[in-house]
Amino acid sequence: MIYLQVFLAFFVPGILGYGGGPSTIPLVEYEVVSRYGWMTVSEFAEILALGNALPGPIATKMAGFIGYQQAGILGSAIGVFATVAPSMAAMILLLGILMRYRNSPRVRAMTMLIRPAIAVLLGVLTFRMFRGSYLDVGAIQTFGMAAVAFLLMVWRRVHPAYVIVGAMVYGAVVLG
Amino acid sequence: MRKNQLVQLFLAFFRVGMLGYGGGPSSIPLVHGEVVDRYRWMGSEEFGDILAIGNTLPGPIATKMAGYIGYRIAGLAGSLISVLALILPTIVLMILLLTSLSAYKDQPWVQGLSAGVVPVVCVLLADLTWQFVKRSWLDLGLLGSVVLIGASLIVISWLGVHPAIVIALLLGFALIKPGYNGSPTPEGSDEG
């Protein structure tokens, strides 16, 4: 039942990802690449790249596109619904209770304690993407491009959207 | 009046969606600019409370804010309009771009284009990984962060446990761990 799978693939990361959309990225990757096998890690990277090149929240863009790819417009709606609806409904319905706990050290502890696990998932995902790229275009292209991207984005603080568009043009011309 | 507010909610969150780069958390200041500075639907303090409440729950933060603020200003319709205005335009754009690309999937230049972005995404993810490691180190200390990172690595990568289970256990531990209730914390316990 593809609709149920799309729902679960985005519902599970949505209810576990504390600290906003970016923490849900590796959890989504686990579901759509490792668990359901809908795409390779490189295809996931491509979707993530375009998601980063466009404005707006990342998690919903990924859910909207992957849901669409797997099960059409309805799949897209289900993916987005599973991503945003549970915690939004909880926020509106449980406001009174949550208001009391909003500055609780326990809430901070929840975000704090899952960060190392998210770091591991992100690190492993980074490694697998590097390996995929290395097998695809070789070491020189992979690490050369990564070095240039690092210098531009991390050191010179160039906006990732420009670097991603630049890499697409470079890839189309040189790697094609 | 109410119709007017729905239009304003749509415009406010449409702008946030189209101008906010780098995902939900980085667009929070834009949400503040719209709902506090431009439309004056609430003060900074209430906005801060809503943000804090949003952070007690999992999942994307920007949509939670849009959903709740829309609900507070104009009920269920306001909630729906705000969330859709925030996310729908870029989802449509994403679907259009990626499906037209996959129509030319066999062209060498499309394959090159796809291969070209992977190293950039690697760098973005490596940077994000480093941010999470750094924050863990600051919050949990060197020993705490190394132990938790090492344990997570072993359990998830070598033992192959589903990451959702590991994270659910960590969240459960944070909820039942003693020490946050009884004796007041340095800042003073404000639970209950």
C-alpha cells in the first residue's frame, strides 16, 4: 500500500525530529533510501540540492516531491500532511499544557540528547554520498568540487543556492 | 474584515516561503518581521512564547509557526491558508523542475548536472554535521558528546538498529531522567 508507506516515511521523521526540519533530513533519507528503496543516495542528494537551491522550508519540499514521485498528487499531499499535521495539531490542541513547559529544562534536554544521534546520521549520510560521488565521477572531480564548494560556502559565505546552480552548470558542461 | 485577514495571512507567509533560504529555522526572523513588525498581530514577547512552544514539539518549525499563528488570527481557515502559502509555491516549483529534468534523464548533460551537485550537497551536509557535533560538545561536554556519538554510531551503523528507535529512546530518557523535577535547577525549575 504505497499511500500508507508514503505516510509512514514522513510521519516517523516528523514526530522524532526535534529542532526543526534539518534534523529530519537524515531520518527521511533512512526511510526513502534504506527502508523503502525508492531512490539511491545520489538521487536523494539531487533532490536535497534542488531543495536547498529553492526558498522555503526543506522538509516539506522533500515530502511534497518524493510523495509526488511515488504516488502522484495524492502521494504529495499525504507526504506533506504526514510531515506537518501531527505536530501542528498538537500545538493548537495542547497549547495550555505546552505553555507551562515551554521553558522546561526537560524540553532543552530532549533537543540536546538527540543531537549526537542526528550528528551520526548526518555524518554517515555525508560519507555515503561522498562514496557514491567518488564511484560515479572519480576522486579528482569529487574532491576538487567539494574543496571549491567548501571554500565558497563555508569560508567565503557565498549563498548555497548560487554554488548549487554553478555546480549544475559545471556538471552539465564538464561531466556530461 | 476576516476575509481581509486571510489575504494578509496568505501574503505574510507567501513572502516568508519565497524569501526564506536555508530551511525553516533560518526563516523564523522573516516570520517575526511579518507578524510582529508588519501586521502587528502580536508583540515580540508572545511571538517568543509561540516559538518556544513550537520547539517543545518535533517536526519542521516554520510550518508549526504558520499553522498556529494562522489559527490564532483567523481560525482553521487561517491556519490552512498560512501553511499552504508557506509551502505550496516551492513544492510546485520543485515538482516541475525535477519532473522536467527526469524527462531528459538519458541526456548526458542531465546526468552530468545531477552528478555535479552531489559533491556540493556533501559539503553542505558535512557542514551541518559539524554544527551538530559542535552544539553537542557545547551542551554535553567533551566526554558526554563523545560517548553519545560513539554509542549512536555503534548502535545505528554496526548493529543496524532503526535510527527512529535510537532517537525515541533518547527522547524517552530525557523525559524520565530524574534531576529536572525535584531540586531546583540553577535557573530555577519552572515546570508545573
